[in-house]
Amino acid sequence: MVQNDFDHSLGLWLSYMGSESVKVVVRCRPLNDREKALSCKMVLSMDLQRCQCFIEKPGAVDEPPKQFTFDGTYYIDQATEQMYNEIAYPLVEGVTEGYNGTIFAYGQTGSGKSFTMQGVSEPATQKGVIPRAFEHIFESIQCAENTKFLVRASYLEIYNEEIRDLLGSDTKQRLELKEHPEHGVYVRDLSMHTVHSVGECERIIEKGWRNRAVGYTLMNKDSSRSHSIFTIHLESCSTGELIRSLPSLYLFSLC
Ligand SMILES: Nc1ncnc2c1ncn2[C@@H]1O[C@H](COP(=O)(O)OP(=O)(O)OP(=O)(O)O)[C@@H](O)[C@H]1O
């Protein structure tokens, strides 16, 4: 991907054990007020059926547009609801069925990562991937018969190469990355929070969101200046069985 050509678009990487293990989709946001005031023109167009993006070089009328193909393409008038149903839904469903899943948003400042992952409450179609994933998981576990689930969440940020717990008692404390011989890489002392409902999930993510490092960039006045990782951990216990640790859902927003 040529970064400068994708100023107003973000990539969403999805990794799960489906027909393909990694999928990459791209979303283009509308021009913002600042870009409109500067009379900026859209240089990106899409063929949604073929999942292709075309980027024109302004002023170079004779030059053919650059062309890129993805697993999915979402243009300015397509809502997060559609993206979630087509792309994230199968991944989250896979987590409740026993596969690890990761969704991460990547793009330059102001490209729409937070808008896609966190979302807005109005209109409802633009509710983000993270709150939709909560609802999806709680709906799935409520339908499971004879099985009890424990849902826990953690939320960290990586800022200037330092890891911080956005839900910890001291959000300024630097945490260490460790490797366990069986369970792999983990963050020591990262706090885990048991959640019983979608409402509780929303409250803890809001708390963590307020603790992030934010700043102003020319492209985005509310820019998150860090990478953040929200993880939902599941454990289950069927009647007469031991507690079973299920795979986790990792939700990243990279700056
Ligand atoms: N698809 C969209 N439709 C309408 N507005 C959008 C869309 N995507 C992003 N925006 C708006 O663009 C602005 C920047 O988006 P956002 O804060 O999500 O960017 P970001 O990639 O998270 O930036 P940063 O890395 O600086 O935190 C916000 O005002 C947001 O509401």
C-alpha cells in the first residue's frame, strides 16, 4: 500500500481460521471540513464488486490511475454496520466456536481508525466494530445451553515503545512484555476485568478510552497518539466439565 495515496482511507486486517487466514479490507472516509475548506478533491474511487481501489494523480490526466485489489472495499457512503456484517461477523462467530481472532485497523492519522473501531452512537449504523463485537459475543453466549461463560477484558496502549494498562490502578506505570513457554507472549501485570453485560463492556472501554494518550495533529484534532489493544478473553464451563479457556478476540487500533 502506498501510504500517501491513502490519506483518507484505512486498512482493516482480519486474521482468523476461515477459508483464508488473513483478510485485508480498505475503507475510504468522506472529506472532512478542513479538506473541504482547502478545496481538496477525492482522488480515490472504488469498484465495490471487484474490491478494487483506483487512485488518480491530481493534474496528471494522461496517467492511468494506480490500481489496488483487496478482500473488501468500503466507500464513503457505506456504514460500519455493513462492514461488520460482511467482514467482522464471521471472525467473532469463530471466536465463540473456538478460534482466536484479531481485527486491527491501520492507517495514517485522521484516516478513520477510531471511527471504525470505536464508532459513534448516532447514527446507529455507524456504531463501531468493538461495541458490535461485545453485543455479538454476549448474544452468542446467552444462547449456549448448559454452558457457563466467564468474559474478561483487558485494554492496553503502546506509546513511545512503552506499554501501559489503560484500565489499571496506575495508568502511567510501564508494563513489561514477557514470554511464557506454553502460552506465548503476554504483558505482565496487565489487569483483567470481568464483564457480565454489554453495558459493563461499554463502561470499561470508555474508561480506558479516556486514559489514552491523545494529542492534536494537523489531520485530526482528537488524534490518539498510541497503538491500543482491547482483548476479550473467554472461559467456559459445561455441566460436569472443567473450566476451559477459549480463544481470545484481539481488537487493535494502530496509529
Ligand atoms: N467513515 C467515516 N464517515 C464519516 N466520518 C468519518 C469516517 N471516518 C472518519 N471520520 C471522521 O474523521 C475524523 C478522523 O477520524 P478518526 O479519529 O477515527 O481517525 P484516526 O485514524 O483514529 O486518527 P488518529 O490516528 O489520529 O487517532 C473524525 O472526525 C471522524 O469522525
